[in-house]
Amino acid sequence: MSLISIIVPIYNAEKYLARCVGSLKTQSLIDIEIILVNDCSTDGSLELARSFAQSDGRVRIIDLAVNGGVANARNKGLEVARGEYIAFVDNDDWVEPDRYERMYRLASAHGYDAVLDGFVSDDGNGKILYSRPMTSRMCVLSGAQMIQKMFFGEGNALTPWHGIYRHSIISGAFTFQRVRAEDAMFNFEFYARAKKVCLIPGCSYHFRELPVSQSRGYLPPESIYSFRGVEACAAYLTNNTALRSLVADFDFLADRHLLGEYAMVARSVCEPDCPESFEQRRNFLQKIADSAYFRQAFEDDVARSRLGGRKRRFLSLLYKRWVGLVTCYMFAKSKWQMIERLLKR
């Protein structure tokens, strides 16, 4: 058994993979396994991954026959992982050389179910854009306290690449769901079962900001990473009695989180690169306006009052089903932003 299994989903990452995997192969903690899950890449990613496996016996490759997305790729990695702890790294990111040794030593010495730290965002050329530490000093939280931290978005705690997770808590209990916000649902499940989670200061994960990402910018309205994903997350939170029993003020926290998700997805059709027609945008916004989960969350007076003024007014128009007005505004705004981009060239 390895100490840590590091799972890396790969899709068309030939440009970034050498730095990503190189940062894992040179970890000061030697007893690790690196599981590269190729999700039907059409570039040279698979060949590059195979070369890593030939030069380092700790590298294992899973070559998927059908493209299933990042959630499916992570699940396939979990199926074969042999580590005491699990870590996740995205194929265009990289980590500091002592990251997993520091985390494992803490976890093994104190019996922590997870050890997490922050991340640095950069442009891939050495320019630091911003950093998001998880904490300013080391602290130990319960699973319920981590769930509260997730709801408030502190340190971007929703993502799974912040550190290491005890494998035995995950194994056979839950997996990543193939919907948008799959990271959050995975973490909710983990922390609902975790006893001790250690947060440490510093940022040892490097998150590469790319021009196009499935988590930033335009989200195709009919894709699983958009409206249906938020609806699935809303159903999960609404019907989860286990989480409700763990966390004080759960309904308020869940409603506040969901309103933020609905706002982000709704505003995605305002992006200049959104290819949808006026009618397609209107139909998409109508789905949000008619959503029972959205309407229930918006009727939570406390959650609604905690929204920023612009976001609250925007969602209020959708709640009142003034979809035509919202669509006209957003359609015009997206076209103006496109013109501005062209003028800056």
C-alpha cells in the first residue's frame, strides 16, 4: 500500500502535463502512486503519460475507452487507488515539492482525516495573480465546521485538490457525481463522515488560470455543467437529512449557497462568447425562474438579505418571472462586451 494515491484526470493536456506530473514525481515523499486517467485525449497526452510510466514505476495509467468527464475520470482513479490517503490534481496545475510529505506527516502523527492548505493562482508564466490560503494558522476542525466553511466559500474550500483525504472514508461510500459542482457534493459527503480536519497555513498548490475553463466563463445552458447540475446540487442539499442534522442554520446556509450558484449560471449567458440565440437565452433563464428549488431558496428572507445588492436585484427579476426584460439586458450587454473586446485588439 502506498501512503498517498494522487489522481490526475487528463484531457488534451499535452501542453501542461510535463510540469504537472513532474511536480508529483519529484515529491519529497517517495512512497506515493500517481494515477493518470486519460479521458480520450485527442492530442499527445496519452503518449506523454506512457513515457512517464516507463521512467517511473510509481506512475499508473488508466486509458478510458469513452470520454466521461472529470468526475468519471476521478472515480475510475479511486477504483484502483491503493493509498492510505487520496489526493487530486488537475492536469494543468502543479504542486510544491514537499507538499505531500508535510501533509502526510501531520495526518499520520495526529490521526487527521484530511489535511488541507491553500492555493496560488498564476498565469502559467510565473506571474502570480492571487493567493487563497485556507487559514493564517494551523487549526483542527470537525467535519461539521468544514461544511460551514464550504458554504461560506472560505479559501475556496469546495474544491478537492486542497490536500489529502483518508481513503477508508471514501472507499465504497460515495463517488464524484457527473454534474456541475461535483467537487462540492464530494466534499459534503466526505466532511459529513470526517472527525478531524487539519488546516495549515501556506499555499502549496498552483492553480493555472486558463482563458477557457469549464468552471469559468460561459457555461452551455444544456450541458451537465450548468442548470441541471445546480438543480442536482439543490436536490442533494434539500433532501440531505444527514447534513441538516450536523450543521446549525443548515437551511439558511444551503439557500445562500444555492442562490449564488443560480446567479452564476444565469449570468453565464451574459458572457461575450455565449453562442446562444436570444430565444435560447430566454428559455434558459425561464427554466431558472420556474425552478422550485430556486424559488424556495429566494423566499428565504435571511439568505436573500445576505446577497449583494446587484445580485439580489438580478435574482429578484427572475423570481418575478420578468424573463424577457432580463434577457434583453443580458443579450445587449454580451454584445457590447464583444464589441469592446474587438476595439481593444
